[in-house]
Amino acid sequence: MRVERYNFATVEPKWRKIWEDARIFEAGATFDGDGRNIGGASEKPKYYVLEMFPYPSGRIHMGHVRNYSMGDVIARFMRAKGADVLHPMGWDAFGLPAENAAMQGKRHPAEWTYANIAAMRAQLKSLGLSLDWSREIATCDPAYYGRQQQLFLDFLRAGIVDRKQSKVNWDPVDHTVLANEQVIDGRGWRSGALVEQRDLTQWFFKIANYSEDLLKGLETLERWPDKVRLMQHNWIGRSEGLLVRFEMAESSGEVEVFTTRPDTLFGAKFLAIAADHPLAHSVAEKNPALKAFIDECHHMGTSVAAIETAEKKGFDTDLKVRHPFDENWLLPVYVANFVLMDYGAGAIFGCPAHDQRDLDFSNRYGLGATPVVCPEGAEPASLVVTDAAFEGEGRLINSGFLDGLTVAQAKEAVAARLEKTDLFGAPQGKRKVNYKLRDWGVSRQRYWGCPIPIIHCEACGAVPAPSSDLPVTLPEDVTFDQPGNPLDRHPTWKHVPCPQCGKPARRETDTMDTFVDSSWYYARFTDPHNAQEPAAREAMRRWLPVDQYIGGIEHAILHLLYSRFFARAMRDSGHGELAEPFSGLFTQGMVVHETYKGPEGWVSPSEIRIETNDKSRRAFMIDDGAEVVIGPIEKMSKSKKNTVDPDDIIASYGADTARLFVLSDSPPDRDVIWSDEGAQGAWRFVQRLWRLTGEAGRVAAPMGAPVPAQFGEAARKLRQATHRAIAQVTENIERLRFNSAIARIREFANELTAALDEVTEEGVAADLAFVFREAAESLILLVAPMTPHVAEECWADLGHEDLAARAPWPVADPTLVAQELISLPVQVNGKKRAEILVPHDADEEAVRAEALAQEGVQRALEGRPVKKFILVPKRIVNVVV
RNA sequence: GCGGACGUGGCGAAACCGGUAGACGCAAGGGACUUAAAAUCCCUCGGCCAUUGGCUGUGCGGGUUCGAGUCCCGCCGUCCGCACCA
């Protein structure tokens, strides 16, 4: 046995330096005779693996370690498989936290951000990720956001940008717009003031125009998780319905509503309009009570969750509208807090019997409910709707000319009739495909973002900044000691002459949503230093789409939808060719940890020790021995103090151990629980790899030894184990089942250990020696994507002078993977009674004879005749009696 | 409210198209080595009964099937997202 321990502290930095000097992780790498990367074009197939780039918060967390370890496994695996791999890294560097830090710590956002980037870059480098650092980008770099401004202007020219009013959360004390998460119980998080909804004129990307295309495109994304596609599908929210215009009873006006259930029109009890509906505003002018109600709605917050979870409330306007099919039937018009102005027509008709929300509303205001759809087989007279609306299928009742029709037929009949009915010179009904997807408001009243390159001129309006002005850079001399946007109150920055008429004009002081920054960075990585355009067409053609994108499920909708939109918008404004930027997507789970609570509050894992025996598991403070309560396992967060610092882990166990642990134990799309015991388990395996290679190396054949003509029993067994492990680990990595790949590698290590235990003092024969080398080298290459440093050290220890990081992936010999004898379980009436060993090509008769001869089978048969004999080849035998 | 996901030993999990439930690891218990400890190695490890062996078991209740963790119907529980956090 090898005496010296594997010393990660010296070994890991050594290999990182060697990799870096050899520049082997740069995309498009080709090498000269000395193994130096001389760059240039590559004949290899391309593979682009991308992990969502981090926000530079200052420290990486275990979630980053997991995310980037997964991407690195794929990058190293694909490189070994012979691909030219692009695996870049950058920084999502604009955003609110930098401004908050500036307000608190008096540090300039740029200084704070770049310091954080430097710290996090060093941390990421210590993980040994095979990243192409020559392509590093930061979105707060003018070189990056200048090209983004170019995109904005080209989108504007292509008609993809719009300027219109929309609602924001306004904090009247801080004079600032609040994010939804900054609104807590209707109040600003910092000021505590009641938040108002305000109309602001803002810039929009017309993503809604792409609704149908974005929906259709989902079908082509076969390597995306179904759940993400479903979430986007629902988010786009296509619905086919009818716009219906209702005539007002006491005036010549009308109210238009959108409905997906025109079939239930005879069950209508009321109309409800949004608080911001023009009609609501006009009534409110003469009705202070309604004005108060509308104001109340404005304090609800702008998020859908806030609106829909609020108690359903309405206000009777006293206006009445005529039912489209009966001019004497008048319906009341309410202003309701749950109707959204942005969706459909900003007005609905309520059918309480067949819509739960309408029913809740109706019950509150005593508006009644008449059932008009009768479920198949139910007695119409027996239908009474009290607390539960019936939203299912059935046939129409109480509905005049619709009676007896199915829901689908009735929808069609109503649409057909209203299209032919005239109201004020136009059809009363119009079919419409409606989408929930709204245009993307990109204006932010903040400093630390990409300036919107527009100049406002009193005479010429909103004028694009000339392209020679790009990038329009942020002024550095700003302060954060007053509320509001520093750009807006900067003394000189915004004052510029109008590019068209030359008169004094002012710059747009809003910056872009940071989602814009992250919507095209994948394309920038293909040509990160281009000063003329976002990315050269040739570079995008070489690398796009991203073959495998990896990130958190929290980005399932917005970021991924915006990026898909951006690809289309770039295409339509002359900046690319493809619609779908990510052909493969994988969403990884979080890293979670136990929580500990002492008398003084939450306690960090580093402050406690755990005592376990077969009965209990208890935690105690290290300093005073006081017992603390072990709480639930939760997402790592500073507030719960249940974080583990990757730096600490790397210092005590090394990067390989950290990488191995976050990849094993749990499937990658599920959360993984970080535990010190688990980390130690991973550490033990890293040590074991080193010992095992040493032991195998002592008995292994020299490098380049010829393949023996014959293999003995022991050699053949280990050889089969080796090739089966290669086949299964390869498949598991290809399917991104890293936990299974590692389990299989460990199993193979166990098999190799068992084979080494058989070795006696006399040494081994040439055939076995050959197989020991083959097994040890395979083991190291299989584990190298997960634990690259120890693999490199073992690889050198086995006598290799070139790098494991550059070695080709081992290939399984199919003839060695196949099993000649197969173990088949034998069931009697579905219960396992015996197990038989049969040749893989045994015919049914032979299997039947063997199965029925088993003692356990005979016992279970109890002499009864066999009714049916089921043989699933290579799987199972079931005897039915 | 709307939408989505998940539920298997003490714990994390595995089980490909419906075919041996619990691979691999963690924890625990027992043993070897050691003056001792660490490290390492070996054995046991879902539950109940038992002598060979049997019964039972994948959140709960039904169903389909020769056969269900897997498919269908209905519950229960937990977690996540909801458009200005990134």
C-alpha cells in the first residue's frame, strides 16, 4: 500500500497551472507538436456548453459550484469525445444590489462590482473548471453594453420597440420605482410608505407580437425539460375566444369584453371592468366613492399574485348594459379588483354558475347564478349552484337558441350569430386569439444598468442616439445620498444637442432591465471582443445554438423566454439567423442544508458539532457546549445561516471533493443536501482513487504492452467489468445522470479493488497485468470530468506524459459488454420464487424446462397445471396457474 | 387565486419501454489491524415471523394487467414560479 496521502493542497494548483499554460480549454484550440495551443480553425465538430452566468454578489455559493461542475463535466466529456468545445464564463454585472451597496457602503457600483468579480473569478478558478477565460465578459463593460445599445436601436428600426404607458409600483417617500419583491404588504421595503400604482411612459420590446412563434417554437425544443416547455406554454397563455360589445342602456356607449366562454352568455349576471378601464375613470369623475375604490386598487401592487390572491371586491357603477340576445335584459356593470386592464379587453362578463371567481364575486354582491351548462347525465332541474361553479363539459340549458348544444357547438353558434349582429355599424362579436404574454417593459429608473440610447427633443421627439455615439456610457461622478435616479439629477450628463435639429435636448435617463443584458450574452461569447457589432455572423454560425444550457429552474420562464425572443428579434433586425438559442436545456436543483437554532437565533454549521448514535442525532455549540435544535433542511441563505462557503470546503477537502459531492447523491435536477459527512465520503473516494491507482500500477503491464492473445478467467472477468463500466458511465453522462455515473464509477472501483485483493505474492500473469492497466486507466478517464485534478495526478502516476484532460474518452467493446449468461427471476402468479441462470440465446423451451425444474417453483405450483407461461427475453419469467 | 413539480429503508437515492424494489453512498451496529487513536479493511443493515423459508412493503384509497414504484381515477402532504430580484 502506498504510504503517502494524496495531497490535494499542492497537487490541485499544480495541474491548474499546467492546464492554463497549455491553454487547452480555449475554444478552437489546436496544438503544435509540443502540445501548445496555437489557436486557429478546427476541423472538429463544435460543442457549446453554457451555464447561466452569475451575478457578481461577491462570493460564489455552493449552488454555483454545482451548476458549474455539471457544465464542466459535459465540457470535459465532450472534449474527450473529440469535440471543439466552447465553455465560456462572464458576469451578469448590472443590477440593484450594486446600487443598494452604494447607498449603504458609499462605494461606487462599478468599484463594488469589479471587486466582486475579481473575488469570484479567483474562487471559480480554484474549482479547476475547464473554462475559456479568454472570452470573459461583463455586462457592465461599455464594450458589452455598447453593442446592446446597438441592438436596441436596430430593434427600434425594425419596429420591435415601442413606447407606451404602463403601471409601476411607486414609492412616494423614496421617489423610486419598486420591484415587486420590494413591495411588502403593500408598502415600500425601505420607506414603509404605502405603495401607489403609477403610470409611466416606458420603452417596450414587442415580445407579444412573437407570441405565436414563441409558442410554436416550443415544439421544436426536444432537448428541453417538458416542465419548462409547459411553463412557457402556459405563460404565453394562448386562448381562443370572442370579443363581445355590449350596448349601454342609458347612453349610446358600449363596453367591449373578451371571453373564452361565449357559450355561457345566457348565464351572465354582471359585467366587470378593470379599475383602470376608461369607463371606470369617467364614472369616477362624478363619483368620489368609486374614485376611492379605484385608489384602493392602486395600492394592491402590480403583481398578478397580489391581485389574484386579494379578496374579490367590486364597486357597482349603477351603469347597465343590454344583453346581446335580449335588449330588455339589463346587466349591472361593476368595477372589480381582479380584472386586469392589460389582458383581453380589460373587461369581462361574469357567469357565476360556471366560473369560480365569478361565483365568489356574485355571492358577495347577491347577483345570483343560473346554470346554463348541464353535465352529461344530470337532471337539469336538480342543478343548483351555491359554492362550487361547474366548469366542465356538458349540454346547454336555459339558453334559448343554444339549448341542447354541446359547449363547443354553443361557442361556435354564439360567435357565428354575433359576427352577423350589427351594433353601431360593426359586428357585435369578433373572434380573437388572445395571449397572456404582455410586451416586455424594459425601462428602469435606475443608474446601474445599460443606458437607453435615446435623445428626447422637444421638436423631434424621441431620437435614436447616432451610432457614432455608442456606447452611451454611464457617468462615473454620481451620488446615492438622495432618493431617485442619479442619472436624472446629474448636472450635465443628460444635456446634449438633438442629433436631428441640433437644438438643446436631453438624454433618456432610464436604463434597461438587466434581463436584456442576459438575453444575448450567449451570442456575445461567440465573438466577445468584437467592437463593431454584437457578434460576427461567422462566429455565431460556427457556435450557435448553445448545445447544452444549464441553470436554475427559477429562470424557466422569464430569462429563457426573453432569450428566445431576443434570438428572433436579432434575426429580424439583421443580427443572426436562428430562432432558438438553446437546443438543449437542463435545470439543476439547489444545494440545501440543515438549519440550526440556538437560544440566540440561527447558528451556522461551522459553529456546531453533531453527535450521533443509533438512536439520536443532536447538535451542540462548539464554544460553550449548549445544545441547539436541528431544524428543517432549507435552501442555503444568509438569514438562516445555513450556508457553507465553497472556499472553506476547498481549503479543507480540495476542489475535487467539492465537485464530486455536489454531483453525487442526488439527481442533478433535484436539490442536493450538503452535509459534512457526505463531503467526507467524497473525500474518502478521492483518496481511494489515488491508492487504487497506485496498487493497480504496481501490477499493471507497462504502457503500450500488446493485447494478449488469450485472457484467463480472472482477466476476462475484470475486463468485462471495465467495459461495462465504460458503457454505462458514458451513457449516464450523456443523459446528464451524473449521480448514476458516479455510483457506477464507485461500483467499478469496488470491482477493481476485489480483483487486486486476489493478487498474490507471486505477481500476475501478462494477461491480467494488461487488464489491470486497462481497468485503472479507464477508471481514471471515467472519473476525470468530475475530479480532474486527482485524475491528472493518477494519470501521470500510471506513466503518462500527456494530460488526462487531453486524452480521448475510453470506448467500450460491445462484445465484452454483452453477457453470455443471464440471470432470470422466475415468478409464479407474479411473485418471485426462484432465479435461473440461462445462456443469453436460450430458447423458450429450454428456459421453461429450467424454470419449472426449480424447487421453489414446484413448491409454489402445488401441483396445479400451468395456464400460461410468460417469457420476457433477458428480463423475467412468469408462470401463471 | 393561477400554473408547475415532487412523495421509495434511519438519511440521499437507484430501478431505461410496466418485468428481481432498495444499486451506489451517508449514518448506525459488530469485527480485524493498532499500546491507543486516526486511517484502512471485512461483515450486518426496510418491517414482521421463522429451522429450510415465508409474509409484507415504494404518501393514502380504488382500478387496469400474467405482473404496477412505473399506467388510469380520486384524495393527502411538501416545495417552487407568477412579469421591476437575478
